[in-house]
Amino acid sequence: MAETIANLQIDGKDNPLDIVESSVGNEGLDIRSLRAQHGVVTFDPGFANTAGTTSALTYINGAEGQLMHRGYSIEDLALHCSFLEVSYLLLEGSLPNAAELQSWSDAVRVHTLLNEEMKRFFDAFPRDAHPMAILSSATNAISTFYEEYHNPGDAAAVRESAIRLMAKMPTIAAWAYKKSIGQPYMYPDNSRTYVENFLAMMFGLPVHRAEIDPVIVKALNVLLILHADHGQNCSTATVRFVGSSQANLFASVAAGMNALWGPLHGGANQAVIAMLQSIHDDPEATTESCIARAKDKDDPFRLMGFGHRVYKNYDPRARILKKYADDVLERVAGDDPLLEIAKGLEAAAREDDYFIERNLYPNVDFYSGIIFRALGFPPRMFTVLFALGRLPGWIANWKEMSEDPLTRIARPRQVYTGPAPLDFVPLGDR
Ligand code: ACO
């Protein structure tokens, strides 16, 4: 920080602004003194042009369609790493060596069980409860078993909470699913790897040991890696926002899950499949009618899985997934008519001026649901899978926030537009 590059004139008075330097990409204009010195605030709905923090975790170049974590490209990470390896990278700052990865995997493995009391908690939900509601509630609920680990200033306690969250989330996610189909909850099997264990809890039964296809394990590893972090998106910003009040890590992550659930964010993956299915099933819902509806400003319908606040080019995660979808389908599920519909929809949108002018491309959610489906997951679990993938990013952002000396409680300003002071009218005179 320091060098003055901008001078903002307000009422003829100079206000020199320092820059906050970046290592790559946008630099920041430091506007912290504006209100105190000039009585004005900046106005930026949706924080589209506002950096609330510096971060060393993830870099996105939206114009080029580039994504990297801690300096490594998403393409390399998806090709060469396991999900736990990428989680370590995000949380610890560098790729683990073999011994570090072993010790990290062992640490996570120890904590996969949920307290037995949690079974009653799952039982209490209605059978058709959405698994995202169960996931965020259960994440909050497990915090009650570890209250001595809640102090954000205690690095050892935070590390323990991070490990517990990573370890227990697959169990919670699988139990949320088991609840919805009325099957017994499966205990974790710590002889299995992280992803294999999750799949066994999802698809296994107590009466037989589930054989898990390594192709499915690999595919899910890739999908989780592609979701692992993504800058200051809505759910991650929520985790930081809540954590800035020194709320504990579990509570902050549970809040992030609720933000993720919305259809404009992680909930889009479920909405994409619903959209593709309706084109498949309903003769009136064609590719053309979907595109026309998405363009109609009087219709709230949007082309789900299209568009992104940051990417004005192809989302690199969607690019990887599009290629991967053919491969996965061929190896585990056979053809899926929804993949052909998705490709047709993408081709039509990319030739349409409306989408071209607005730089609307497929985002990560456009093809992920097709692969989740091929791996055997029902649509209502898709956003849960996104949450499972995003967990290390949420934790790493929360840690970065709580260790940053510049962190203050998040508290944006507003521009007030209500009535000016009014004379009070007693009840009987109104
Ligand atoms: N279908 C049709 N039009 C769209 C779409 C879409 N999917 N996305 C954006 N637009 C249009 C908007 O109507 C707007 O048009 P206008 O300039 O004529 O008013 C323009 O493109 C810009 O869109 P904004 O809504 O201003 O963009 P914003 O950055 O606020 O929103 C968002 C981004 C929420 C992702 C949006 O593109 C969207 O709703 N997409 C569909 C939902 C989706 O796929 N969400 C997942 C995002 S990725 C993720 O969270 C993992």
C-alpha cells in the first residue's frame, strides 16, 4: 500500500487515494478516508466493483477465463491432484509433500464420525426435507458438541474445527440423503479414502459393503476440486461477513451454505437439470422457447447455468466439465439425452446476439449436474455436493479473514432515501 495514483475531487477539494497493490490483476483504490474527510460513501449495489479484502487464495481473470488457487491453474489441479490435496493447498498455502498429505488425510480420517445424538437430529426432519436445509442445520448443530473450540483467536482450536468440518461434512451430506430415501444411516469406513468413503455412505447399505467404482471416485474428486474455492462469491463473502463478528467457524460456514443454496448461486446446478428435463419432457419447452424466455425482460426466467458476475468469457471450470461429461457418461452411465440438450442450448445461446453482447457463457453449474446425475446423485443433492467441494475455500477464507490485522466487523454503509425528520403524531391523532 501507499503510492497515490488517483485524486478524487469532491466539491472542488482534492482527495488523493492510495492504491492497494495486487500481485496480479486489479489493484484497489483505498477509499477508507472518504466518508470521514468528505462525508460521502461509495455506492456499489451487489459489491460488483468493491474489494472488501485482500486475499492470497484465488485469482480469477474473468476476461481471459482463467482461475488459479495459490498460483496453480485449475486445469493442473484438476488433472493431477486429489480433493484433499487441493484442500491442503488452500488451507496451508502450499501443495503438500507425500508425508504432509498422509498426515493431513490421517487427521481428517480420525474425525469422520458424528456424535450419536446427531441421529435424533436427522430423524426429526420431515422425510422430504431439502438436503441443503439439513446440511446447514447439521453444521450449526455439530458446533454444540465442540464449544470449547469456538474461540477464533485460538489457532489450535481453529485447526481442530477445520479438520472436524472437513471430516464430518461427507457424513452429514450422506446422512441427509439417507434420510430422504428412508435408508439406514451408514457409518463412515476410515479404511477408505475421503471420496470413496463418502460414496460408500451415500450408496452403501449395512447389509453389504459397497464396491465403489474408481472411475466414479476420480470423477467426484475432479468435481469437488472444481468447486473448491472461487474468490469473494456470495457464499464465501457470507462466511467472511459472519465470521467478522467473531462468530465461530461452524456458524460462519453454516451461513455460507444458506447463501449457496439460492438458485442464482450454487442452487443453479439443480435448476439447470430441471430446465433441461423440462425441455426433454415438455414439447412446448424447446431450446428456442428457453432462449426466447431468457431474453424476454418481462419474464423472470433466466437461462440457468449461464452468466457470471466475474467471467465475461468461458468459465474454465465449465470448459473442463464439458469435456469431462462425455468421458464420464461413456464410462459409467451411457448416453444422457440431457447432455445433448445442454450442448444444443449452449450452441444456440452462443450464436444469439443477446448472449454475445452480454458476454454470457456457461458457468460451472451448466454441466456439473449432468455429471452428478451420471454418478448416481439425485438433483436435490447437487447443491450439497457443491457445498462439499466449496468447504475448504470457505474455511481458508474464514482463516485468512480472522488472521488479517485489517479485518473489522463487516458493516457496509447505505445511502438513506427515507423521509426526512417528521413531527411525531400521537396515536389518537393519526
Ligand atoms: N439468462 C438471461 N439473461 C441473463 C442471464 C441468464 N442466465 N444472466 C445474466 N443475464 C443478463 C441480465 O438480464 C442483464 O441484462 P441487461 O443488461 O439487459 O439488464 C445482463 O445479462 C447482466 O446480468 P446481471 O444480472 O446484471 O449480472 P450479475 O453479475 O448481477 O449476475 C448471475 C450474475 C447471477 C450469475 C446471472 O448471470 C444469473 O442469474 N445467471 C443464472 C443463474 C446461474 O447460473 N447462477 C450460477 C452462477 S455461478 C455460481 O454461483 C457457482
